[in-house]
Amino acid sequence: MAEKMQFTKARIAAVEPVPGKRITVYDETQKGLCIRVTPAGAKAFYCVRKVEGKVEWVRIGDAAAVTIETARTTTAEIINDIARGTNPAEQKRIKKAEMTFSDLFAEWVKECKAKGKKSLGNDERNYRLHLQGIAKKKLSEIERTHIRTLHRKVTTGAGIYQANRVLALTRAVFNFGIKTLDIPNLTNPAAGLKMNREESRDRRLHLDEMPKFFEALATEPNRDMRDYFMLSLLTGARRSNVLAMTWAEINLDRRTWTIPGSKAKAKDNIVVPLTDAAIDVLKARAEASGAQGWVFPGSGATGHLVEPKKAWKGLLQRAGIEDLRLHDLRRSLASFQIDAGVSLAVIGKGLGHHSQQTTAVYARLAQDPVADAWQKGTDAILVAAGVKKTAEVVPLKKGRKHA
């Protein structure tokens, strides 16, 4: 078989594979251009040149996809690059070894786990749902246009708040690669991109909505869901903390729930007072299933209950309430406490708020006024809902336990 020929489409097609051997045929027109044929019959164009005493094979592309003219032009450009001191084969090797965004994200997750990042679960969810379009791209291939387009897409599909969280996550991952991993020549394509304008949310359960909310809650067939929503409202705790509540954190005698600093946003322990209604819910759960491990155990990887979106949606539909999020329950308790005349400092201590302006005030507060504030707030909620009178508690009608 000829080792050199004038490349034409027909002649290349006529080159037959040799069993057990990869053959090479050079082009008579363009120096350095050849076609390699595998034993299986796959054909690809290569540029072959000696660089610094070593023969380098630079793959141009499949013969079925790249025209002969393009292969010749590309070969000429590669030879010119080599003459200027560039080694295209070495550049390809570097690029092949370069991290993808998914590689960098995996390293970032390891760092976050080591530091105990509280919102890592949300970050991993955003990566899984919204960042797969750039996950397999090499870091050097990701441009600002990619991130800008991504931000607009998430804004349209999932909303302005979610899009901003995804943009912030992307920015943080790239900054980690630059500042912590010291990846050479890496720039942050998300840096400087404008976030969506976010309006401050002030949604709460209003006085007229309370009876409808509690009526719908009483008909919730799944006891875990009913108790979870109830405790979310009565404690004012963050969603993630209620989901991951453990019996070891609960002291029914002292009527407190201590959220450890490792789970708290401000990294300080939060002592949440447990009101009469909250104690009733917890005692019933302890009697029904014991008081070991998670308060809301689940069958998933976390071991506890996870985002109850379906049950929450059903509850709102039964109640005829719109635009209410789980986090709004936290705001609802604080709102009823304010209506009852409780000071912002006392509320802040029980909710675990942390700021330079209020930390000193919170530190001097005893637990008694905080516990009193929680009782006042939840009493106001239950009175508004019609399930509690001024001095007498009427038990919430229980739905059947979900099988």
C-alpha cells in the first residue's frame, strides 16, 4: 500500500484497514498532513511534525467530518505555530488535563463540607438543577456569555431569587478555584454580572387566614407533615432546622429546643422556647414513636424528613391561601409577637438573629422574657385561628396517620 498519495475524497475512501495494524498515509500536497486508519476502519486527519526533537501527532479530526481542504489549511497553521515556538500537541494535552466545572465543583463541595457550610444542600440542588449546561465544559471554555445566558434562563424558568442564588454559587465556585486552588490563568466569568433586583418579602399569615390555615392543617392525612408544619409555625425556626430536629436537642422538662451552633446560621447555639402547643405536639410524637434520633425521621439519604413540597402545596390549596412559603411561617410568628407588644431584641434572641447592633442586647437577655414572648406569639396565633380561647386551649383535631 502506498505511504503517500494525492488526497481526494475517493482515494481516502478506498484506503482499506489492515487487521491488527494502524496504517498511516501522507498527503502529497500538504507537508505534514496524513490520514491514520485503525484496524476497525476509523479514519482521522493528523498533522505530524518534530518539535524539540520529539515527533508530535496533532489530531485534526475525523475524515468523515473534516474536509481535505480544511485539513490542509489547519496543518499549515499548526506548522506555522510550531515555527513560532508553540507546541499544539502540548497545548492539547494541557487542555485535556484541565478541570471541568464539575471537577471544580466537586473540590468546592469537599471544602464546604470540611468547613460545615450550612446551605451546601441547597447549593448542590442548584448545581444539579441549573448548572448541568456548563458542568462538562473545561474551565477555560466557560465565558461570561454562558453565565449571562444561564442567569436569564433560570430567571425565566425558576424566578429572580433562584437565578441570583445560582449566579452567586457559580461566582463562589470560580473564586474558590482562583483563590484556594491557585489554578493558573483562571478568571471568573461570573464576576461583575448584575444580579436581579430582589424585593424584600414581607408575606405572613394574616389574621383572617389563620382559621383557614388551621382547618386545612387539621385535615392533613400525614401526621409527620401536620406536625412539621405546626412546629414550624410555633417555633419560628428555620425550615432546615425543623427538618433536622433531633430528640437530643429537645428538653421537655425545661421546655426548650437547643439548636447547636453547627446547624445555626450565625454559628451560635439557639435556644428556642417550647410553648404549650409545641410541647403537646412533641409529647404526642414521643409517645407514638419514641424519643430517639430524628424527630421527623425519613427514608432518604439524610435520615430525616426532606422538603415537603407536595404536602405544603396541598395544604395551601385546601386552605385557599396563595403565595405563602414555608419560610413565611417564621415571619408569621415574629409578626404576631410584635403585634402582642414583644420587643425586637427578645424576638431576635429566640429566632437566632445575629448582628453587631443587637448581639450585646441579646447576650444580656435572660431566657424567661424570651419564653414569655414565644408563649404570647403562639397564643395570639392560636386565638386568631380559633383553636384557643383566652385561658383555655382547645386541642387541634387530628387527621388520620398516613399509612
